[in-house]
Amino acid sequence: MRAALATFVLVFGLAGCRGGDSEEPPVHLIHNMDVQEKGKAYRKDTSGLFADGRVMRAPVEGTVATGSSFGNNVVVTLDQLNTDAHFEDGVDGKDNMTFPAAVKVGGEIPDTLADRGRSRYQIYCSPCHGATGDGKGTVAGLALDGGPRLTVPPPAMTDERVTGAVAGRIYAAIKNGVNNGNMPSYASQIPVEDRWAIIAYIRRDIQKQPYEGGEAIKDTGVITVASLEAGKALYKSKICFSCHSIDGSKIVGPSFKGLYGSKQPTDKGEVVADDAYLKESMLQPAAKIVTGYPPAMPQLGLTDIEVQSLTLFIASLK
Ligand code: HEC
Ligand code: HEC
């Protein structure tokens, strides 16, 4: 009896590990759903589904998978697969006045969009632009004291600079940042649809104005001859107006009214605001800081002719 049992164990034991490959499923008493028909990458297709008999398929012609690289090691990102430039970039040839169709319902901007934008604004924008949009967030406070955080103060959302801006320009500020990083880009933190939600919230609850409006800031183009007219246009297009008034009132910087030829107290002593000083102020804003103001003037990359035009404009404001 014992010998018979030993033989039985030995025979079946050896048979069980004979080492060869088998296409057959292993002996499996209770199947449940463990063994079922399926294709495996390097096996032959037995289902008849694919005419060439291969289970592993090549990508559909003309498609590129996200994250894959091709040719000169260009890795394809989701951004490059964009098809809706208005939705993804806020522009459609130029800064766009309207919201993209992708965020509308039945052609209208739904209330839920601005509702969503409220929380996103409070998380991402309020530290600088303020919880109520007054431009006095906690981080902005540090900048206005000449602190290390920001070189330029953030505008209030109710400033003409933002109320007058078309939706596409506000979108561009979120996506690309402003003036070479004076405001950083929030593209990696804020998904596309949420960017539009934030704009909807700013329009509806902070600015209390229609969603779609404003004025695309006119590109002054290349100016070849210095003129007062060109200076006036540049004052708008180069956003000087958001910090310098022309009626004598103090905003972020000194007013341009009566500036030309006047005496200016600065950290390097008193100077006369002549052509040379104005030019220096525009091209190297940090060279001399007017007493009583923060060093908040951005580097605007003006050409000589633009500087001359702006100087003519400032000189005309007696
Ligand atoms: C870290 C501070 C900071 C945060 C956070 C911030 N901004 Fe700004 N923002 C600025 C500063 C500074 C400027 C002014 C830059 C300049 O004038 O060079 C600015 C300018 C702007 C402008 C004016 C752009 C123009 O073209 O005139 C808009 C619009 C704007 N921000 C919207 C937003 C929105 C929306 C958010 C939230 C997603 C946001 N900002 C978050 C600092 C910030
Ligand atoms: C983000 C705000 C801001 C913008 C935008 C800005 N400035 Fe200024 N600017 C200032 C501040 C603040 C000062 C005073 C501190 C200093 O001297 O740098 C100043 C100073 C000046 C001065 C010297 C004024 C004086 O009283 O002596 C000139 C000239 C000037 N800016 C021209 C311009 C022109 C032209 C533009 C547009 C092309 C412009 N600024 C855009 C903030 C700004």
C-alpha cells in the first residue's frame, strides 16, 4: 500500500514538472473566470478578428500618442494636440473679445462658470490681486514697500487696464504671465477651462460688467518717425496709463502732468526732468527712483523712436 502510494506520488509529481511549454491551460478544477479567450501581445490571433493574424497592432495611421517622441526627439505634449486655438490660447488670430464656444451652453455663458471661477480666483489670484480684486493682496503689500517679492505692483481688477481688456488678453496673462514674469504664468497650475472660469468671475462679480467686451489694445506697430500722436498711442499700448495719470493724480507712479522740465527729488539727489532724464527713466527705470515712490516701473523694452515719441507726449502735458 505504502509502495503504491509512493509510486503514485512519484509518477504524478514528475509528470507535473516536466518543464515543457504548453498552449493548454493548466489543470484547473474550479474555473471561475480565470481562463478565458483573450489575445496576448506576442501570440497568434486565434479569434479571426485580425486578418493578418497579429494580436499586437500598429497605431492607426496619422496618429501620435501623447508623450511619445518622433524624429528629432520632439516629445509630443497635449498642448501640441490643440485644435481649438480660441479655447486653448485665448486668441484667434488676435486677442479675442469673446469667450470660446467650448465653455458656453447654448451660446450663453452659464452662471456655473463664474461660480467655479470664484474659488479658483481666490486660490490663485487673490494673493496678489486681492480677495476683492483691489490689487492689495498680501504679496502685493510686500511689493509696494519695495519688498523682494514683486518688482511691479499688480493692478486692481477694476483698473481700466483690466476692465478695458478683452477676455483674450486676461486669458493671455494667466497662460503666459505678464511682461517677462512680472506676473508669472499660471498655465501649469490652472487647467484651460478654469482659466475661462476665472475670467467669467472677474467680469461678473468683481468688475460687474458684461462678460464679453473691452477693447483689444491696439498694437502701435513699428513706429518709424517720432511724433506726439505716436507717443499718445504708446501711452495706451505700453500700459503707461496703468501707473501714470495725465491729470496730476498719483496712481502707482508720478503723474505725467507738469513733469517735463520740473525738478524731481530722487534717491540720487534732485534732477531736472529733461529729455535725457526721461529717456533714462524709461530705459533704465531703476537708475534713479523718484522720492516717495516704489521702484515699481517695469523694463518695457522701448526703442529710441518710441522714447522720443513718449517724451513729446509727456512734454505736451503742461
Ligand atoms: C504673484 C503675484 C500675482 C499673481 C498670483 C497673479 N498676478 Fe496678475 N499680475 C501681477 C503683476 C505684478 C502684474 C503687473 C505686471 C506688469 O505690469 O508688468 C499683473 C498683471 C495682471 C493683468 C494685467 C495684464 C495686462 O496685459 O495688462 C491681469 C489681467 C492679471 N494680472 C490677471 C491675473 C489673474 C487672473 C490671476 C490668477 C490666475 C493673477 N493675475 C495672478 C501679479 C500676480
Ligand atoms: C507698473 C507701473 C508702471 C508702468 C506700467 C510704467 N511706469 Fe513709469 N514709473 C513707475 C513708478 C512707480 C515710477 C517712480 C519710481 C521710479 O522712479 O522708478 C515711474 C517713473 C517714471 C518716470 C520718471 C518720472 C519722474 O517723476 O521723475 C518716467 C519718465 C516714466 N516712469 C515713464 C513711463 C513710461 C513712458 C511708461 C510706459 C511706456 C511707464 N513709465 C510705465 C511705474 C510705472
